[in-house]
Amino acid sequence: MRCDTEKTVALLDLGLLAGTRVMLGVGLGLLLGRRVPARLRRPVGWALLALGCLSTLPIACRIWRRD
């Protein structure tokens, strides 16, 4: 694969990809933060982190495979 290849990304795909990255970042922020009590932030943080990671993969693959 060449590094100078350009891809056209639909606005919807870009929004979905950005949303998954936001979920990942918020989840990580909750896990590393201390402002919210641990009993609340840990389950929500892990759920957002997992959802962000798992949902990024299919969207990224769809963008990558598109011609």
C-alpha cells in the first residue's frame, strides 16, 4: 500500500467515526478522572471505552475498503 493514496470519506462516515472516537475518549477520561465517584464512573467508563473501540473497527474497515 502506498502512503500517498487519497480517500474520499462521506460526511456520515466521518461523523460516525468521530462519534466513536468521542466515546472512547470520554470513557478513558472517566476511568482516569476522579471527580465522579468510582462506583459510578468505572462501569460507565469501561462501557464507553469498549463501545468506542468495538464500533470504530467496522466503520474504519468500511471506509478503508471503499474505492
